[in-house]
Amino acid sequence: MKLSFSKMHGIGNDFVMVDCRQRAFPLNEEQIRAIADRRTGVGFDQLISIERPRDTSCAFYYGIWNADGTPSGQCGNGVRCVAAWLHRAGELSIGDTVRLESPSGPVTVRLSGPGEVTVDMGVPTLEPERIPFRADARAERYSIDVGGDVLEIGAVSMGNPHAVMVVADLQAPLLYRIGPLLTSHSRFPKGANSGFVQPIDRGQVRLRVHERGSGWTLACGTGACAAMAVLRLRGEVDEKVQVTLPGGTLTIEWVGPGHTLWMTGPATFVFEGEWLG
């Protein structure tokens, strides 16, 4: 099987982009895992298909698969790469605003400049049953036992579930142990992306994310949005925050509950290729 693809990244969160505008998505779970292998395949955090929309109010649909072959509902860095890919394919122009369909529903994107995209990430979901997260009632802070350590987290969905923990040191050895445990914790029935956020001041934070299905990544757009949502709910940051991840920095803007959250950041092409599977 010969598969043409584009390799892209959004501040280090890397993707294989597959053009399915004129054909059905051609890959099964085993093939996705084979392409994801960084030694014998291409390597990626997520694979993204670009397809004709199911929802006629949207211009295109994009599907998302993790490196382990499982589907994902949303990817903030990925949707910026979708917009940049569509621009390169002649489907979008600089300054255009377009509605795209994700597995979790529509999102609005604006090609704000060469290689820079602003995304309407929607209203953060805070109700535990909709995240989903097992809790008796909605709260800004939840206690959770992770491998014998009782931790305090925030829980939110940005189209995919997130656990967010405020830490003083992103290099603390404890994080490397509890990241995978929190991602697969039984209180998150569908798993979670585990974000560890270190506030610097009211306009700047640092973040590391262990993603379900992909592990530790250089960046996570929905993770940056989730961290902003949790800290903003607690009154610890302003409406506009610079979120710095190992791969780079995103700008996140959110007034508060009931309002849409906006993310701005880069999308970069790496190379074009063919996979022979």
C-alpha cells in the first residue's frame, strides 16, 4: 500500500496528515500503529485525515488517531495544522475564517498569518459526567489517589478529557511516575490527558502533558486550553495567558464560564512523503 502524506508539527506536537478529500480513510488500527513507530515507520503523536464534511455547515472534516491507533475527539495543535494544510492545498487564504468539523463537533479557525492560526476551541466542559470524570459534583478542585499519592487536580474537557495539576517544579521526578498513572486512572472512564502546570505570573505559565494514547509530548494544544480553564476558574490567571510547553508557546484567551476559549499558535510543514505498507 502506497500512502502519500504530509509531516507537520505545532510547536513540536507532530502529525502525519492524510488527504482523504476524494476517498475513504484507508487505514486500520494496525497500520496506524505501524506508521506511528519512530524507528520503523514515520513517527507522529497523532495522525489526521482531512475529509469532506459530514456536517454541511462545515467546509471540511478532520479525523484524529493517536499513536496507539485509538481515535481522539480533538487536538488543538492538530487543527491549526489542518488549517495550514488547507491553505497550502489552495482551500483557504490568509485572513479567511472557516468552520471545520472535528470528531467532537464544529470548530472555527482563522488563518491569522503565514503559518499562524487562531482557533475557537469552544466552551470548556466542566460537568464531571460530560468530561467524563467520576465525581459526586462539579468542583474547581478534586482529590484523587494516584498510586498511593493523594493529589489535587482540576478536570475539564476540551473535546477530550483532561486532568490538570498545579506544580512548583515541572522537572520533579514524581511527575514522570504519576503522569501515566493519572492518564489511565479509573475515575476517567475514557482516560485523560494529564497536564502539569507551573504558574509564573498572571499572564504566563509553563506546562507538560502526558497524552492518552501518545505519552509525553512536546506540546498539547487542548492541554494548554485545559490548564488555562482550570487556573482561570480559580482566579489565578488573567484573560490572556502565554502557555509555554517544551516545544514552544501558545496564546490562550478565555473570559470565563459560558464563553468560548481561543488559542493562537504556529503550524509548520516538515516534509512530504510516501509510506509503503
